[in-house]
Amino acid sequence: MNAVLSYYENQLDNLWAMISAPSWSNFFWLFLALSAFVWTLELMRPWRKGQAVLRKDFWLDTWYMFFNVFLFGAAGFYGISSLVKSHLSSVFPYLNAFHATLSQLSPWLLLVIIFVVRDFIQWNIHRLLHASDFLWQFHKVHHSVEQMGYAAHLRYHFAENIIYGVLEYIPLALLGFDLIDFMAAGVFATAVGHLNHANFYLPLGPLQYIFNSPQMHIWHHAKQLPEGVKSVNYGLTLSVWDWLFGTSYMPHDGRDIELGFDNVESYPTGFFSQMLAPFKKRG
Ligand SMILES: [Zn+2]
Ligand SMILES: [Zn+2]
């Protein structure tokens, strides 16, 4: 318990250190700038013109963003990465040699490799969140979004931080990647994730077969899909996996489709009630 407390104290100190020293190399301010940029795109050229600027659940999602990224999330895993890495390297000594080989590659190539491998792992985890009834109860929080905007990107149950963290970190660490290595890839993924949820029209042309987009991801949130189709477009940053494995679906741009799931109207609407929802008995 003490270890957890001191870890969190440390986390809060780190957060405060970032907030109090604005700079481009600091994730807090970089994240804020990215969010402001995507929000500006939404404000200047909204795709759904009738949607209010402060759409349904705007503040709820803003809180989720802060909570999942800075209080309980991505940033937390960077803290423990070196610890896990040193344990893994003592269990699997080949990792040191493998990592040494990787570090010979050009940093850009390494970044691209890490990014693609990680995105494929995340695509599989996302499929699992939909395939397993148990995990779906947690993932439902993300799908409870009824009006889409960039901040909806980070509305998700904190358990997803753990599920993704464990399931993606272990294979990546076994491959010899260091979490710090994909910090930069993470910034790019954050930007694309914001865009995918933004109220913004972004036709990608042929690039749609590589990258996800708001017009593709909105179908992932569709309330209604053709008979027998459970879900589609699982891609996070890249769309290529959905095209390759036959899970892509984009009959039209989907601007005005209904979002959510059956009975989304009766799903809890507050942060705490949504955190507790997966643990409630299903009726
Ligand atoms: Zn999903
Ligand atoms: Zn989404």
C-alpha cells in the first residue's frame, strides 16, 4: 500500500513539474496543444453543423482525458517501465542483445517499426474488448458516446489502461522495445486518435487504406450495423488491419448516423457511475 501511495505521490509531483514548466518537449503541454489544435479544426469547420460546440458530455469527456492520460494512465506506465524491463531482461537474457541490435537501426526506422507493431497489437486487443462479454462491459464506457467530438477519444474505463498496458507492453518488451522508445509514437497516436473522434470531415483519399479517419471510426461507434455484424473498423491509428482482415465497413461517410449501443439511453451518465457500471449485476 505504501509503495502504491508513494508511487502516486511521485506521479503527482511529476505532473506538477510538467504543468509548472511549459515546453514543447513536455507531454502535458504537448497534449494540451494537440487538443487545442484538433478542437480548433472542429470549431472552424464542423462536420455536423447542428452539433453544439459544448456537445453532450463535453465536460465529462474533458475530465476523462485528464484522468486517463495524466492521473491514471499512459503516463503511469512510463514510470514502471524501467522496472519491468530490468526484470524481463534478467528472465530473458536475449533481450539485452536484441535491444542492442535494435538500437543500431536508424531512430526513424525504429520508431516506424515500433509504431506498426504496437498498432497491430492494439487492434487485436480492441477486437478482444468486443469479443469477450466480460471485457465488453468495460469497453461499453467508450461506446456510450452519443455525440462525437475529439475528447470522446479518451472516454474509457480506467481498466482499459491496465488491459492495454499489460497486453501490449509484455509482447513489446519481449521484442526488446523500451516503453520510452514509443513515447514519440504515442504522441502521433494521440493526434490521430483525437482526429478520429473529431467533428471534422477529413477525406483521406487513397490514404484511407492506411490511416483511420473520423469517417471510418464513426462506423465503429454505430448503433446499428447490418444483421449479424457485431462490430467493424477496430483500427486505432492505422486502418490497414481492418482492410486486410475483412473488418472494414464504410458504406457512406456516416455523418448523421446514430451512435452508441442498444439501450444506451439508460446507461449511467456520470464518471463514477460509469466506473462502477461493469461491476453491477446485469439485468
Ligand atoms: Zn470499440
Ligand atoms: Zn472511438
